[in-house]
Amino acid sequence: MLLFMLMSALALHDYHCELKARFSQVNGMEVVADYGNFSAEYDAIHNHAAILDMSFRGRFCLTGNDRKRFLNGQVTNDVLKLNPGQGCYAMVVNQKARVVGDAFIHCLDGELLLDCEPGTEENIIQRLEQFIIADDVQVVRVAHLYGLLTIQGPKAGEVVTSTLSLPALPDGDFSSISCQHPACGELYCMRTPRLGKPGLDIFVPLGSLEATMNALVERARAYGGGPAGWLAFETARVEAGIPRHCADMDQSNLAPEADVFERAISYSKGCYIGQEIIARIRAHGHLNRKLNGLRLEGPPDLLPPKGAKLVCGGKEAGYITSAVFSPTLNQNIALGYVRREFEIPDQELTVELPAGTARARVCPLPFI
């Protein structure tokens, strides 16, 4: 009970209650766990369109004439080349190339919008502010101004265009458009592949958030989908093999270990904090461990906890970070770090569980 008293509640808490939501928390932020029908929510994400309230995520803007140059020196991807309407995914690392945080970065007119994992916003802001010295850069918190809705699934585009009457949709990953909606105010629409599939984010003024969510939910239902919660989202995320900060990577991990080379790291940009180590790793091709997929034996209710050890022949082989039951595969699956000597497709490992052991096999990502 104390935990739920301390966590930051969703602005639409009462609205979600009317939809029979069950709540949980992620890093001290309230999330909708599900609406009582996991199977339908999972199906909506994979086959139709699912509407998720992700207003629990952190979001802030950088303004000022030096914002792009400054941020380019702080993150792993190339921000300097972004024009308004473009974006990227990047990691924030320390001097030792260990992961401090990650963010979707959107270049808007006059500002950079950063969308980060729940509960990590202040840590990332503090990390950035340490290096703002003579730069014309200001940090502006916007979570109290805008909510965040995401529409995931193959029919996401149809749901958004028919609901919000947008003139067009963003035409590439991380691209964005803004428009003035007569009922909802100024909206920002981003194409964000959160689950490795077609997906759109809508940043909505907080005063219009409930009306916008309700309209999207009703339209999604007409397309066979509907609202979905964190449990269905996390299942699809693990199936897609996409690591999440605070779950699958933190300051104990080097950025390349999370296997995000193509998505998050530019090797042609200028200097940034942690670059030297990341470049050295690439040049020598040497990592002691890397994030892998694991197929697990056992019933759906026998999932290994985060940190469960992987062993092989009496030797420590790695550890589990995220584990779910995949309805599509009809099997328990997990993400986990595997030492390079055991990083062989179909390599059999043993997972140490609180009440015994289970077998696991290394497999490539994504699962689906």
C-alpha cells in the first residue's frame, strides 16, 4: 500500500479505472498493467491497433541556440544532422561508456524533445546539466504540459489518421509532424517503432488527453483493437528483442553490450562522452558478454527473476534481465547477457531459479 501511495499517479487514473484497469508501477511511476483481458490486448498489439497511455514516461526539451551541438556531445547518436521533423534513438553514457540512460530524441522547431524511460528523467537532466557551462542551452520540463499516447500495431496509421484527421503521417522511423487540431490543440505525431513494428506516438496537451485517448480507443475497437496495458507491451517488447533501460541495461553495462549498434550508435559523428571506449570496442571487436535471446523450458508461471544466473558446465555463463511467456511461441522466453564463449546458437544453459533450475537455449533476436 505504501508503494502505491508514494508513486506518481497517471493523470488519467480515473479514466483508466472506468475501463477496469489494474495498475502497477515502473520505477515509481504508475502504469496500467492491464484492463483485465491480456489476450485481447496482446492480440491488438500484434494484429490490429493498441492504444497505450505512456504518460508515465519522462519527457523534457532542450532549447537555446547551442542545443543541437551540446546534445550531440552528450549522446551516442548523431543529433547534429537532425532537421525539424527528424529524430533518432540514442544512449547517454558516462566516460567509461556505461549506460546512464536512453531516449528518443525528436528535433522540433526551436527545441529538442527527449522522451525517456519512466523514473529516469531527473537523472538524465542532472547528467546533462553537469556539462552546460557557457552553452546557450536550457532544460524545460514538459511532462506537466503534454501527455503521451502510443498506438502500436499494423493498423496504427489507419486509427490515427481517421481519428485525428491529420493531413499526413510521418513517413519514416523517428520522423514527426505537428498540427493544430480544432478540438485537441497542438499535437505532435511521431513514428516510433517501440516494438519493432509500425507504431505512432501522439504528444497531446494534458487538458485534451482524456478526450484524445477515448477517441483513439473507440476507433481502435472499430479496427479490432482497443486499449492495452504494460504487461502486453512488455511481452511484445521482449519478443521483439528490444532492450529497455533499467530492465536490460544500466550503469553495469557497456553500451555496445546491449546490442544496439545500428539503432543507437553513430561511428561517424564528432566526439562525445564515452566515444573513445565505444570506438575501441568496435575496432577490436571484443566484448566479454552481449545481450541475447533465450528460450526457456517450464510452465508460464515459472519465469526466472531479473538477475537469475545462467550457468554451463559449472561455469557462470551470464544472467537474465527480462522474462515473459510468449503466447505466439507458446514458450517462456527471456533477454539476458551471455558470455561470449557460450554465445552460440542453440547452446544449452541452466537457469538458477529460487526453487530449482530450468534449461535454456541461446537464440538470435528478435524471437518474432
